[in-house]
Amino acid sequence: MDWDYLRYIRALAIGGTLAKAGEILGVHQTTVLRRLDQMEESLGVQFFERNQNGLQLTPVGEMAFREAERLATDMDNLERKLIGGDSAPVGKVRIAAEDMMVNQLLGPILAEMVRQFPDIELELLTDNDVANLTHREPDLTLRPENKPQATLEGERIASVESAVYGSAQYCRRNRNMDIENHPDECVWILPDETFSHLATGRWYRKHLKQVTSVIRCNSLQSMLALARAGTGLAVLPCYVGERARELRRLSDPLDGESVDLWLHVNQDTQQMARVRMVMEFLVERLRGLEAEIEISGGF
């Protein structure tokens, strides 16, 4: 089988049409069609069903597409390893982080960095739990954890504190609420099971086990949005809650529920000049936010 076939299958699956696949490959759509006919005739299989809406993968096509994706990732990772000794701060750097951290912490820092280093191409990978972002092997991973694996290389940034937050609107409607002694009288916005890695899980189990009025979310962004809208109370990282003008902090940082924030580096790419440069830049700027991340009492 011609390895180039997989490149065309991947482009067709991603693009969905001959024209878009041609744009991805940098060739005319007639070339794509000719190549598709050639490889299906050569192998005696049908990779795509063709209809008025475009192209749909057949079961055989889906198998070929999965292999094409895997090989594309392997080739990309191999290229990054081969050029690891390159001293020029040019090229792609992949950063993995929770979407809330990108929005609340990394956004302005990355904006400054791309202005200062325009030849570095950034790729952001986001998920609720970046520990599960094993695909595509990020170069740098920003994540909260108190006991990182001994094999991980990285820098500790700060200790992330969390507290209870509610909107001014919700507080006005519930002037007599007592979240310490009667939390069951409040509406709580809680993370679902996808947030099992959060340090605040112990606090939830201890203080909110009798609460029945809850809204569960699989996103910190959703929790923040609902809290700002006055839907209920939420435990949020202080670097998030303090920045939201609609919210009031209703507790001291939760005792014993802080979690360290680490920036880890991929051992395969940490010698790349561009990866080292981005890591040093991020560590310096993030540590400049330490006081905001590690906010103390006095609400």
C-alpha cells in the first residue's frame, strides 16, 4: 500500500469534501478525486460513500483514517525529537491546561509571549483533567496536583486556594443563609464525577453530604457562569472567584483543600530551545501571579 494513500484519506475525512481536502493537501480537487479513484481501484475497497452532502467514511475508511491519524501523530512526534537539538526559538510548542486556567491565568501571558516571540507557534490542548491528555504529547502541562510523579520534570508555581463564592444577587435573595451550619438550605453548584482530581472533593463530602438542591457541571466555566448568574453557591479557585465582579467570597480559603500548581515539561522535548524558552517565560509570569493565586483570609 502506498503510504501517500493515508495522507489523502486523512485529508478527505477531515475536510469532508474534495474541495476542502484539496485545500488541506495544497492540490486541486480534481487531483484529489483522481487519487481517490486510483487508490480504491488499486486496493479493491471503498473508503468513502459519496453523496450530495459530501463524503462519508465506510467501515474500511474509518479503520484507515484511524491509522492515518496515528501515523500523523507519530511522524510529528518523531520530527520534534529529531530536531530537539535545534537552538533556534522557532517552531511549535504544545501546552496542555484546563480551560479555566487558559482563560483566567494563561490568556494574557500567552498574548504577551506571542508578541515577544512571534516565531513560536503555540498549540493549546484543554480538558477538565489534563492528566488524561496523553494523546499528542504536550511539551508543557500546567496542572494542579499535590503529589506529582517522581519521573515528572517541572516547576512548582504556587498553591491554589479555593473558597465559597456567591453572586451579590443570590446573597440579597438569601440574606439569612448560614453556609457553615446550614449549607443544606442553599443551592449548590457542584462538579460532577469528571472532576475527581479536584482537591476540594474532601470538603464537599464533609460539608455538603446532606445537600439535595444541587446543579452538577462537567466544566469549571459552567460553574462560574451559573454562580455569576445568581443560580447558587460554588466552590471556586480563588484566582477565578476574585476576578469575577459579580461574585462575593463567602468564606476563608478552605482549610486543608489547597493544591499545588505545577508546570511540567515533556522529557522528550525539554532540550528544545523553544520549549525551554516558553517554559521559563511561563514560570516567571505565573509566579508573578502568586499572591493572587494564594489569596488568604479576610472576606
